[in-house]
Amino acid sequence: MYEHNTSEQLGETLPMTTTISFSLNGDKISYEIKDHWTLLHLLREEMGLIGTKEGCGNGECGACTVIVDKLAVNSCLYLAIEADGTTIETIEGLASTDGTLHPLQQSFVDNGGIQCGFCSPGMIMSSKALLDENPDANREEIQHALAGNICRCTGYIPIFESVEAAKKMGGQNE
Amino acid sequence: MSNTKREFSVVGKRIPKLDAAQKAMGRAAYIQDIKLPQMLYGKILYSKYASANIIKIDTSKARALPGVHAVLTGEDVPEKMKMGFIKDNPPIKKGKVSCFRDEVAAVAAISPEIAKKALDLIEVEYEELEGIFDPERAMEKDSPLVHDHLKSNVLKMPWDIHYGDVEKAEKESAFVVEDRFTTTWVTHCCMGTSGAVALFDASENLTIYTNTQIPSLAQKDFLEALKAMGLKNKRVRVIKPTIGGGFGSKLDTYAYEHIAILLAYACRKPVKMVFDRVEEFKATSTRQPTIIYIKQGCDKTGKLTFRDMRMVLDNGGHTSWGATTPSVMLMPISSLYTVKNVKYTAKCVYTNNTYSQAMRGYGNPQATFAIESSIDMLAEKAGIDRIEFRKINKNHAGEETPQGLKITSCGLAECIESVEKELDFKDKSEKGVGTGIASLIHVGGGARIYGSDGCGAILKMDDYGKVDIFTGGTDMGQGLDNITAQIVAEELGLLAEDINVVHSDTDICPWDVGAHASRSTFVAGNAALGAAKKVKKKIQDFASKLFETPAEEIELKDKMVFVTGNPEKNMPIGKLLRKAHFSPGGNMLMAEHFYDPDNQNMGKELKGNMSMTYSFGAHGAKVKVDEETGKVEVLEYVAAHDVGRAINPLLLEGQVYGGVVMGLGYALTEEVTVANGEIMNANFRDYKLFTAKDAVKIKAPVIETDDKDGPFGAKGIGEPGCVPTAPAIANAIYNAVGVRIKDLPITPEKILAALKEKNG
């Protein structure tokens, strides 16, 4: 309730608002946004989808990765207003409605791809964008696709193994 | 060795991390994700100078900004509210600032944006002072003083140690090498930034959600903070949410936590303080930088005769735990390889740089870099093969080192052999390719830094065969939840999934000294095992009456209770628990256990067996050095560790891989660039972490020596992975192109400069 008054209280010009429509994890959404919001702000702070993480706010760590129209993007750099008309996937949309984990989620669990877990949603989303596009991605292609996602815990090896194992599990479950 | 032949059901299994599915679904709540009703947002204003007097602070404009609930300066901090282990650092400074990260004011507001805006409205007038940034220069008599009242920049610390007779041993040595090494600032780079949410209830008791590795010690610090604020006899509840990495960074309490408490009290509302990434780089603590002078000698046969080390540590503007890293450095200095005569002096020197904290390995990586680089040089001088030289001097079980460390289990020789087997050290087929080796010793059975090195555990069984265990231990991603569950499940004949591990909440969990010193598997593991054994005894006693059989003959396996040699006399454990509960004089099966290892504080003579057991390892690296560009490519890496027993090989590999890659960053790329006290690379573009593109092939052979005191024989493995990495790489570079780089990180520039000097 406080945030909506922020700019006014700062004595600044009230920011423009725009209503955008997009598909979020299969749901049709219409949302009134302020034009300066990032997609990360919209997802996390406004819509409460905390699975998408902010690691740097500067497009350097990949923790905030979501998929917009099949492309992995850093949602901290992506303006929410640009999401109008797009199809967005976040970590919250991956598991099936019956609770079955997406093969990538399951393989990250099974292969030690997750320790502290802070980079995991972004890692999994980058991996999903890769496998959706290139289901046979080899090790080099996996490394390339994950080059923008930093992990400090695992040394990356279990993450590569997780993606490779997910490939064998059949990539998508949608 | 009682466990060697034993078949395990749960221990030794690659069971995925218990909270991994929650994390994979994005459901785990980190400090960033906590929102409470009426919550305010705190922000900190930092110093504009490395050294300055604060002449005046005008907060009136910030206070007048709508939405601002509180503005605090050093004047608002109670006199006795101090941080750091020598309690000399107030959370907001007044009078003088000693480094760029010094806090000069803080605000709480209804949104992060307003809080930031309020910081901009605080007017601080400084008088800039001459700063001192070189610790060796800071030791000189005419140096400016960082803290005027101390009369000297050199801390009063006891590190002046002499075991045996180094002078005599040096005279008698056939070969001696001497050199200077340096290591610089590196930082943890936890993916989740630091943060806390503090709130007071109506009776002025504090609850604080915070990223901490030390819930119990943090509780003590915050109780002292409340006392300083005039709040006596209050309760403090510390809750650690899921944290985005620790690596030692959360082993102290920090200004942001104390400021969150002050602001929450000033506003009587919850206050959330979360760092952004720039702040995380600039205002959290680094690994302690060192200047190391080392001299070592050996006799004609290659046996080490003495080791003489002198260090200068840049303490920065204030004292945090970084200043005590010499106590851990002493361990490899006195005890890596058998060496009887050892000398070590260390001076921690205040400068106007940032200050240091614990970071994975706690001084050991710095010391081991110098020792193992120097060992290579000594072996070469003595004309002995570098691997052979290490075997000649290897540690062994039964040894008591000059420091008084008692080596019980020791797989160092096996680790070296394992590296030799996995890596071809003779391969000189390609130009610019070379190999290197380095070993490690680390505490593996707790570390008695405080009066207690203990951990408590409370175990209760429900009516259906499920267990809740409340441990003092802290999981921060490393996997203590699994280790605890697997140990308890093994002892009670259950599955890991039957065990719910509750941790990191001081209202619920027993005391523990913290997740440090690679101690959790050993100490928290033994606490859990102790509680499980007590409950098992109760089950056996109850079943003994039920089956009219001696208690010793009751076994627990596959969720069943049965009589040894008479398996048809059995009962599912859930049924037995219900019988115990719902019989006349009913009984709930619960137990508590506090495990405090029988290790020793180092006394005034700085001798003592600080850990119950020690972990060993050897790392081998094959690198390719491009002589045109100076770039180093790590072609192969082998990290062999003596872990006592692998409770969970999947998580164990994760610790080793993660440690090695952190160590490779330390060796080759990572450096907090500091110019006159100011951090210049506070972002992931300029602070070079290894990325997925740079990932290295790592083999991680596990040596199991079945430690007699470890839970099911296990020793600690949290830190060792990053301990001998830098010297293994430095030694490989020397082997590849004949230049020895003595200053970390080993950048292409340094290699090119050294090649130029060598080739003329």
C-alpha cells in the first residue's frame, strides 16, 4: 500500500502507468504497471513470484533469468512495459499441476545441481530455453548457454551433468 | 576401525539434498523474500573518504522527507554497542571514519526508493585525513595512525611462536630456500546478498531474520546490543532463512544487523535491510590479504628440517575475525608435512583499507600457497622429484606435530598416490603444458576457538515412525540437513526421507557454535548420532519387554524392529511407537544430546590439539600456458581428499568441486581491486569469477580412513577443496614455462612480465 505513493512523496512527477497484457506461465494476465518497472520488479515485488531472484540488478549474474517468447532474458534489465503481448515463463510455471517436477528441475535435484539454491531458478530457466531450442545440446553448447549464470557453490560440473541428465529424461514435459 | 567392514543402508548413499526440490521450484524463501506487515526499509550511508574526521552531519532534510520514519547517526548509537571480537567497532561511526565502508548514517522509510532518496539528503561535512594503505608502511613509526588512541597500527596479538630450534636446524640443513609471497583481497560473492529483518514485539523482545552461519553466537551479540540499548532481560530470537551461500562471510554479526535493530526499535516497526550487489562488494568483509616471508630447509635425504615464516596481515580499518586467521595459518605452518622446528610470527596491521573476515579455509589457503610453492622450490634445489619429496615428508597417523596436533587418521600418502594415478605428471608432450601438485591439512573434527566447540540436538519420534530432529547445526546449502538425516536414519533403521531436520531458529534449536571450520558433519553429526543412539536404546528397552528378549538382541532395520536371529519376532517401528505411547505409563520417544569434542584451546604457549582429527588432501593440476598472451588454461584437475567417510558422496563432490573452483579463482582471476582504500571493481564484470565457460574438468577421488571419532568415521570437507588449489596451479605454471609467480592472483600480465624477465 505504501509503494504506490512513493513518487508523489518524493515530490517527483508521477510516473506514467500503462496496462499491459501477457501470458504468464499459461495464465492470461492484464496488469497496470508503472513504465519504469523492470520485469523483475513486476514479478517479484508486485506479483509475489519470489522464485525469480535478484543477484546483482545489473544483468551480470543471471539469477533473475526468465523466458520471454522462448528467449532467456535477464528480467532485471527487461522493462515490464516491453512484456506487453509476450509469453513469459518463470520457475513457478515449470512443475506440472499434479506436482511433478519438470525434468530439468528433477535432474538438478538428483544430480547435485543445487546447493544454496539462489542461482537455481535462473540456471534452470536458462537451461530450459536452451533445451527447448536445442534438445541435443552438447557440453560446449550448455556451457555457452549458461555463461551468463553465475554459481558460487557447485563449480558448475553438477549443473552441466543435471542438464545432460534432463536431456535424457526427454527435455520438456509440457 | 570398527566401521570399515560395516554395511550401511543410508550412510554413503547419494541422496539428493533434502531441500533441493523446494529450491528448484522457486519456493525457498531467502532474506530478500521476507515481507512483514508494516515493514520499513533501511539503508546505510557510507563514508566518502578512507580516513576523515566527521565535522558535521545535517539530517534535517532527510527527516523532513515524507515516508521517512527514522534517521540515525553515530550520536544515536549507544556507547556500548560495539561489534567485532574485540568489541571496538560501533555500527555507525562518529568522530572519525577509518575506511570507505564505515557507516555514517542510516535511515528507515516506507519504501526502498524513499530510503535511498533520504540518504542523498543527508549532508555530511568531512575533514579528509592522510590515509595509510600499505601495511608495511603502516608499521613504521612515522605512519599516520588509523586509530589515534591505540598509539600504534600494529594489533596486540600473540603470534610469535617458536617450536624446537629453527636457528640450529637451519645451520644443519643441506638445502635452504627463502622467498616472499603475497596474497590479496578476494571476496565470497554469495549469490544471495546480505540482509536482515528486525522486529520487536510488544514486550520489546527482538526477533531477527538474518543471513547468519552462527545463530547462537549472533543471539549473544544481539542480546548485548539490546543491553547496550538499555533493554535488559529481553529475549532474542534469531531465525536464519534459506541463505544464498555462506563460505565464512556470515561468521560475525555486522553493522547492517545492528542498524536494523536500532531502526526497528526507533520506529517500533519491522525494518528490512538488504544489500544490493555493489554494497555487497564494498561493505562486506574479504579474505585476509597477506605478505608472507618463508624460509624452509631439508637435509640431504630431503627430510624437512625447519620452517620459518613471518607474515604481515593487512587488518584494514577495523578488527573482525580476519585478524585471528593466523591461528589457523599456524596449523599448516606447523603441521603440513612432518617438520620439527617451526617459527612463526604474524603482525596484523591497521590500514585505511577494507577489513577482513572468515572465508573458506580461514587463512589456510594463504599459508598453504607459500608453503607448497616453497616446497616445490626446495625439492628442486635438493634435486629430488617433487612428488617423492612430499612422500618423504608425509604426515602419518600417530604423529604429534610441534603445535601439539594429534594426527589420528591420515590418508595424505593415499591422496598423493591417487593424484599420481589420475594425472600424468611426466607428460611434457606439448609446449607450454605443465603439472603441479600441492597438499593440505585442515581441521576435520571441530576446532576449539571458543570455550565450547559443542552442538546440541533434540530428537523426537512421532507415532508413525517419523523423526523430527532439531539441530544446533546450520545448513547454508552445504548439506548439513542431509548429513543429519542420513546419520539418524542409519542409526534408527529408517530412510533419510523419514527424518525432518529443523535448524537455524534459536527459539527451537539447541546451542551450537556455528557453521565454521568444516565442523558441522563431525560435530553436529556426532550430536545427532548421540541423540539417535539414546532413542534407539529406549526402543530396544521397550521392545525387549515386548519380545521378552535381551535389549542387545533388538535390531532396527527397514523401518522394522526385530530380534536378532529370530526375524519373525518383529514389529513395524510405527506400531511399536504407538504401543509405547498408548500403554499405561505411556512414553514418547525423545532424546537430547550435546556433543562437545575433546579437543583443546590453544593456551598461552599456542600449543594444543585444536581438533579431534584432521582432514588431508592432495591436488594435482595440468595447465597450458600461452606464452604469447600469458593466459593459463586448466586442462585437468584432480582433488583427492581423506574425508574419513563419505556420508553422502553426491554432496561431498559438490563441496570439492565448488571449493576447487573457488580456489582456481583465488589462483588465477579473483581480486578486489583497491585504490587508496576504495574498491574499484564492485561488480561481476570486473571481479572475475569463474563462469560456466571457464569450468574445469575435475576428478575428486575420495579416500576413506574411517576416523575413530567421526560419526560413522567421517571428517570435515567444507573448506579443504579451496586450500591447496593456488599452489597446485602456481607449481604447474612453473613446471610448464619455468616462471614462478609469487603473488596472487596469477594474471596473464604477471606471467608475461616474468617470462620477459626470464627470457631477457
